[in-house]
Amino acid sequence: MTALRATAPRTPLGRRFGLLMGALLLSSLGNGLCFPFTSIYISQLLGLGGRAAGGYFIAMAAASFAAALAGGPLADRGSPHRVGALGAAALAAGYALLAPADSVPLVLASGVCVGVGFGLFYASIVGVVDTAVPESGRRAAFAIRHIVNNAGIGLGSVAAGLALHGADTPAGTLRWLYLANGLAALPLIAVILGVRPRAGAGPKEQPDGARPSGPGPTYRSLLRARPMALLILAQALFAIVGFTQIEATVPLLLHDRMAVTLGWVSVVVAANSFALIALQPLLRGRLERLPETVVLAGGPVLWAVAFGCGLGAALAGQAAPAAVRYGLLLAFAVVFAAGELMYSSAFYPLLLRWSGEEAVGRASALASLAWNLGTASGPPLGLFIVAHASATGSWLALALGAAVAFAVTAALYGRTADT
């Protein structure tokens, strides 16, 4: 099976996948309109204070944790599409609640709804995407999904910046943006339900009633399997040492420790996003010819190389020619994007193959919880490093983190779905 998939020609991903990605793009664009501003909106613009803002995020995190644990078995026993649609509906309601919010109870209710939405959505979306494409298209499909999510958030952030620029009443503008965010999730509900496999589909695309009816593996039994346990650990590490560092730590490192202007910080971040789009068609065929375990382990290797480019820019210093210094920073952005694509094209196909169809929801929930753990702990860790280390030391610490992620993923080498 692995050899056939590695040498097969590119598989068209189909109309259902295209519709799903279009709806995901719109939903992530809506998220991009709001997510950088929520704490400011609640604490300052609504005048509810820091406790209310903190309460929102605590309520969201707790609800997301509980919903992911409950949503995994629901997706396995019934249909990931129903669970995903329910998650999208909760997201729509949660974001829409922040538009008229003027009290702490409404803010907390919004946090609970958004948390439930994220928990259910991420426990089911892997199964939803998988049933929308042929098995040979899994790796490309999940790489494209990663790109779509990032592109939507980036476009939404730009649109929000334009809408808020010079706004006389930022709170009023943000109310409309939160309402737009809620509305942007509505098409996702219809599309998720619309791409459900119909009766008479192939063996992979079974109708909802044909899904396994047994209880399937439990969370505990999944984690007792060494490959799955390592894969979930790798998910947390990818968030801690990779994705959160380029989002939270690297911009501060560039600006505070290397005297890079905010304009150039924006250019580096934008270059990473554009590189994701440009590299996917170039790398797709090459990545699909390699085993998933090799591709997954290659992600942190490329991140270590990318952090090495940043280290080179730091060592060059401000006395170096601008072309050298900023060229190395742009190289960092591009090489890091290549590592992201290696992760996205390999992680979820491995998760699907090692969990089995009867436990995709539970495995997805575990991956979501590991990701949330990583995104919660990664930024504080990275910011602590920047605050207490030089630019050189910070880049070296980031590279060391990538090496730790490589060590975990390297332990998966050679394992296949048949082991």
C-alpha cells in the first residue's frame, strides 16, 4: 500500500474537497478578523477589565478540552460530519455573542460556545477531510488545509487592520467584525453536511450508517500504542518548538534583540505565508514519494536549518550588508514554511492510518488536546528565552527545541500502518 501510494500519479482531490476548502477559507478569514483583538476588546473597549478577558479564555480552554474529549467518541460512533457541523454552529454562536456583549455573563457564555466549537470541530475535521478525498490524496489534502487556514487568517487580519484604521469607534467596528466572524462560520455548517458520503460510495467513503458501530479503542488504549503516543507527543512539540515560536517569539526576537524594524518583521512573517502557497505545488510530488515518517521527521530538521539562518543574521549584525542580513531572514521564513508543509502533509495521514477508521475521532481529539497544550506553553517559554538570552543564544535555543522534536519523530521512522 505504501509503495503504491508513493509512486502513484497525482490524484485529483475532487469537487467536495474544493467546496470544503472554500468554506474553511471563509471561516478562517472570519477568525482572522478578530482573534488578535479579543483581549483588548473585552478588557478595554467593553470596559469589563482584565478579569473578564481572562475569564473568557479560561472558559474557552475548559470548554474546548471537555468538548474534544466528548467529541472524539461521538465522531467515531456516529458521523464526524454531524459533530463538525455542530462545532461550526457553536463557533458561529460564540463569536456572534461577542458582538452585543456588554456584561461578564455574555462574555463567558461566548467563551464557552467558542470553546465547545473548537473542541468538536477539531475532533471531527480530520475525518471530514479524509472522507472528502481519495486515500492517495490524503497528504496533499492536509497540506492544502494548512495553507488555507493560514491564508484565511492572514487575509482576515489585513481586512481587520483596514477596517480599524482610523475608526472613530473601535468598539463599534469590532462588534461588526465579531458578527461577521459568526456569519462566516455558517456556510461551513452547510458544506460539512453537504459533503457527507452517500450510500453506494466506495469502501472508504461509506454512508454514515455503515460506520463501525462498536465502541472502538479508548483514549487509554490509543496512547498505550507506542507509535500513537509518540505521534501525539510530536504534535505537542511541533506547537511548542515550531508554530508558536514563529508567531510569538521570532517577531519579538527580531525587533528587540536584533533591532529589526516592524516593517521588516511584517515582511518576514508575510514571506512565510506566501512561501507556504508557493512551495506546496513544488514540494507535493517530492513529499508524496517519501514515507510519511521520513517527511514528518524532516519538518523539525528544516526548522533547525531555518533557525540557523536566523542565527546567521544575528551573527552578521547590523554592520553586515542589508542584502546579507535580510536575505538570511527571508531564507528563514521560506525554509520554515517548507518544514510546515512537511508536517502538514504527513502528520494527519499517519494519525489516520495508526488510529484506524473506528478511532479517528478519538485520535483527532488527542491531537487537538496536544496542540492546545503546545500553543498554551510555547509562547511563555519562547518569550522567557528572549528575555534572558542574547539574540545568538535565543536562536540556538530555538534550534535545540527543533532537535528535540526531531528526536521524537525519528523514533517513528520505519513504522507503517501495517506494523
